[in-house]
Amino acid sequence: VVFVLFIISKAGGLIYNREFHTGLSKLTSNDYLMLAGSFHGQACTMHAITKQLCPNPPTPANAAANAPNLAPTPFNSRATGIEVLESSHFRMQCFQTLTGTKFLLFTEPQQPNIDSMIKKIYELYADFVMKNPFYTVEMPIRCEKFDRGLDGFVKVNR
Amino acid sequence: MSASGAGAGAGPPPSGGTGGLRYPSNKKTIYDRNLNRSKNAELSRAAFAYLFVEMISYAQRRVRGIADLEKRLNTQGYPLGLRLLDLLLHRSPTSTSSPSPQRPTRILPLLQFIAQTLWRHLFSRPADALERSEADAGQYMLFDNEPLVNQYISLPREMSQLNCAAFVAGIIEGVCDGAGFATEGVSAHSVGLEEAGAAGTEGEKKVKPMWPDRTVFLIKFKPEVLEREEILGRSGG
């Protein structure tokens, strides 16, 4: 069962939130924004909190030898942000796109196929939000077809 | 190949002077390609969707209202219609009964050509319905349950009267004008939610529309076309 979907923009603002399960405790819209902000901090790469939480990556042994040939890429030892948060009541999975948009999916702890679900949600996002001429990037998502697509997809999974 | 070889004696064409004609290294321009070569070619739907997003944004600059925006999309589609008419007639299958492609001279064959051949070429399926309006004898309605150009577009509430299939309406207008049937205008209207609303008022629950994007293209022919049609009908029939 899927509980909630959040989409957070590159700048950290909440651009989409949707509850799929009734009976969850009600939050005000301000609460949602604050939650999104804190998740953004946790999910972001190179952020202060996760950088200190992440164990030091092993330094490459032949770095000195290769230094004149290649510039060290910043991607090898980059600390990626939080990916999964699991508790006894729920499981939160974070999918971060290459452009910095974060998809947070809250489901029950034993939900199978979360990866394929997130991929499908990303596909719906790429289709009905990105190809919509009336959507400005990084703004709150108000696309009816995206909502309908999610409805059809998540309800089927219940 | 021989044509461009003869012209190449004058020297390489000045860049920009030929109006954007590309001369790749093998000296073959687009005019040297076989017309039927792209008959079954496929195009990425996503590529068209992104291009269409830019077309709509471009049309939206300094536009005064929704009608103006639809008119601009219409203008963008018009030249396509003119060219597609000739191309599709050229490619129409020749058989022993009709050795040369027949240009439609009556309204109904023209509309059939649009609803079947043109639609199949553009969207790989025929149009869903073709009707004549009861109120106005010169107005015909072409229905499409799910226009491909609108597939990824969700209209914001303040623009709910807009239908981006105005671009396809422009294509239809180009085909009609090119075939010699002058129109007063071809417009696109969304009727998916209206029909659901009408059905819903009879029942108790809200009826979910079967085709929420259903679009009707209203083709209105000029009076002289209708006159000619009547004369042809009398003498031919």
C-alpha cells in the first residue's frame, strides 16, 4: 500500500504532494513544506548533514600516478543523499534524478516492487509534467493528466 | 545526381544564399531523395511533444487571448496542409482502375480523404467520426477521440477553453484550401466533458467521460463552394 508521494524540486521546494491512503494524521500545508525542506537537506548530495554521516570513501591508491593524465572526477567519491528510511510503520524511498529532482515515496514496510513503482512514477512525470507546455519547471505541479495517471497506477497496486 | 552535377559547374553555392538548403558532403540535397522513402519512417513521439511545447510557447508570446493563440497555432499548421495534400495524393496507391491519383472534386471525397488518408499518415489511425452539422448545411464535423497532439497536455484552469489541436485544424484548413475548397475557418473544440455532463444530469452519480479529450474539428466551407457542390450534384447525379 502506498501512503504518500512527495516531489521536491532542485532548490528544495515541495512541488507535489499526494496522499493515497485515508486515515493518516492530517498535516497542514505548512507542515508539508517544512517536512519537504528537511528531506531535501537529507537527500541532497554534498549537504552538511549527510556528508558527515557518510563514512569516508577509500582514497584511490594510484591517484598520484594518474594525476597528470586525468583530473579527479568529483563523482567517484561523492556521497549520495539518503535513499531508504525504514521503520516499523512505514518505509520511505528516495529517488533522485540526474537534475536534482527528488521523488519521495512512503509505503508500508513490506511493499514489494518499490523500484519499478518509482520508475513508473518517474515515467509519468517525464510524460505528463515535462511535456506539458503550461508547466514552468520547478513550480508546483498542477497537471491533471499526471494526477490521473497516478490514480490509475497506484490504485491498481493496492 | 546528374542535375546537381550540371549545376555544380557554377561553383559551390554561397552559404545562406540558397535559403537554408543543406548541401551535405555528398552533394545530394533533399530534392534528390526519393519521395516514397520516408513512407514508413517512424518518429519519436517524445521528440514531437517537446517540439510542440516550444511551438505553443512561441505562439503564446505577446498574444492577446485564447482565440489569438488558437489562430497562431492554426497559422503554424496551414503550410503543412498544403504540402501534405500534394504528397499524399502523389503517394496514393495506383491501381489499374485509376492510373493517376484522383484529386477530390466533391466535398464528401475530400472529407473522406482527410479523415482516412491524412489521419492515417499523421496519426496511424483514421479519424473517429465524420458528420454533417444539422444546423448549418455548410458545416461539417470531424471527431477525434484522443488527438495525439494533446496527449501530454494538461490545461490549467484559466485556459480550459483552449484546444491545442488548433494546430491540426490548421493542417485541415491547408488541405481544404489547397484542394480548391475555400473555408471560412477550421476550428477545434473539446467536447469530451460536455457529453459526460449531459449524460450525468440524467443519472444520479457523476458520469466519468469515456474520452475526456474528445475533440471536434468544425469545417465551415464558403458559400461559393456550397453553390458549386450543388451544381455538380445536380448535373452529375
